[in-house]
Amino acid sequence: MVSFTSAAIEHLKAVIEAPECVRVAVVGGGCAGMSYMMDITTDSDEEDILFNFDHVQVYIDPHSADILSNTTIDFVKTLQKEGFVFNNPDSNTTCGCGLSFS
């Protein structure tokens, strides 16, 4: 199952408003083959899997859920960058930006 750090959940709570939720997916593309995607939405598909992390609703399609099963999503803020980081121990290769993997 995908998981979120407390920093990621707190950031999501600060940026989404009811009835918004978060969609997490894996999409084709990027320099390493696949890319992570996060979006704020109010829509869901009937096949989506719904997760609830401390009152933050997260939808993931079944294909992406399989790929992200051991992934932890964190939120980092440093002097050089700010954003979500996907820590996926099952990825074989990642690109320099950290958003593309295989």
C-alpha cells in the first residue's frame, strides 16, 4: 500500500478544500519510462481505490496502485526545492529530477 509521511499529509491538508481530493497515478513518459503524477480533483472513477490518510482522501487507479504498493510519498522543503518526493524501493532506475522511473 502507498503511504504518506506526516509532512506530506500536513501539506495536502493546507492546500486542498472539501470536496477536493488527491489523485496519485503512474503515467507513461519521462526520460526513464514512467512518471509519477499528483493532482487535486473532485472526480473519481468507479475503479479507483480510495485511501483516507488523516481525513485526506486519495484516489489511485488499480494499475498505479500495484506499481506504487511500497511507495512512500514525502513533502520536502529545502533552500533548493520544495515539493513531493516519491520514495519507491521497487523502481529500478530514476532520472535526476526524481519524477521519472522504470
